[in-house]
Amino acid sequence: MELLEELHKRTDIRKIDHIRPGWYRKTVYSGKDDCFEEYGYVLTNSSLSIYNFGKFLFRTKKEHAKTWLKVINSLDRFELAYLYSEDKLCYQWNQYHTMFRDIARKIKEGKSFMDLEQLLKDKNYIPSLLRDDHMMDVFHRPDRPAYQKPWNKGNASATFIVMREYGKWKVFLQLPFCRIPILSVYTSEKKAVEEIRQLLISKEPEMESFSEVVQLIEKYKTDPTIQEKDLTGLRKLLENKEQQRPWFAHQSRFTIDWIIEELFQRMRRRTS
């Protein structure tokens, strides 16, 4: 804030006279389609006010500026603590301004950054995220909509597909060579996605292991130096993994035998 105050003192007011409040915050004259700067900073006497896309975020005085600076430098952890939903597997960004109001209230009450840090998740915590929007799948058609629902947790990832057919929504899981139907049949896209969430919550270790197997197979698919004899080593590797960390669908459509056979046929087609 000292730097901002010094900059303000050195600035010729005539050079910034063209700036209007409506550029950085909503006013009574703002229209619903008006555009605002992503962030606006207003220094008034000893207070600094911050706006985000026209909405007030927080205000700080000198005595609290250092605490706020630490909060901003750790903002991803605060977003994780305040906005991430372990039930919905997503960030609830509509609570963004509410988060800042709560932090501001605690700081005003005299809470230090160390006090605030007690509310945060462990630094090593990795959120599980399911993207739920209308990302069109390659098989999408107006009369048969199909949408991809990507999931990731750190380096683990998977792609689910929900497709409406004959008035019902089906769920598929993308494998390295094809996609397989999973779960059941649902009356709405919303219900299908909710079941995907419950699957990810209840079988998270299996899904993480599934992702590891998929990534391993992708390497075998794309490496031209891999030969048929190398599949024996892959089988043993998968058998050990299956015993230690079984993956999702390892006993149905994503078995070791199926994986080896698909890679074998792929190599045969490549060399024929």
C-alpha cells in the first residue's frame, strides 16, 4: 500500500481524470451488458478497495494489508477450502465473493494469517474434479445428444460419456480402444451425471488405478518399437498391479486378457 500511495502522490491527476468508476465497479448507471475490468483497485485515504468484474471483493487498511497479501499468495488453498465441494466434485465459483466476505470478517475480528491457515486443507490435498458441461462428443447428433464428462485428480484422469438414446440417458467410459457402457440407464442427464459422481466418490482408488493402466496401454499403443514378445512382460506387470491395486472394470470389459488381445491385434494390423 505504501507503493500505491507513493505512486498516487507522483501521478498527475489530469492523466487519470478520464477513468470512470463504471469501468471497474457496478454503479447505478451500469447496464446489464456493460463490461468491467477483471480487477479494479481504488485507494482512498488509507484504505484499498478491490473489485472483481465490477463486484466488490474486499477492503483493507494498512494494518491488515500484510495479512491480505498472504491470503492472496495462498488463494488457491483458500479456494479449495471455501469453494471446492467434495460431494459435487467441483468448485462452486458462485460463492467466490462470499468467500472474500468471510475472510474479511475474520481479519476484521483480529484473526492472523496463521489463524486463517488452520481452516485450510493440507497442502498436499488434491481435489477430485468432474467437469459437467455440454462438451460435445464425437458421436453427438441433434436427435441423439452425447456429451463428454472428463474427470481428473492430479495425474489421474478418465472420460465419461453420457448419451441420450430413445429417451433414456446411458453412461459410457472411454477405454484405450473403445468405450464401454457402465452403470445403468437414466431418465435425465442430471441423474446420469450424479451417478458418475457417486461412482467416483465410492471407487476413487479403483479409478486412479484405472487411469494408470490406461496411460500404460497408451504407451504400448504408440511406441513403434514394442513387439509381440513385449506383451508377456506387460501381462505380468498388469497381473501384479491387479493384485495390489485392482482397477475399475478389471473383472468385466477391461480385463488383462482383453487388453493383451487388443494390443496383439493392433500390432498384427500394423505389421501386415
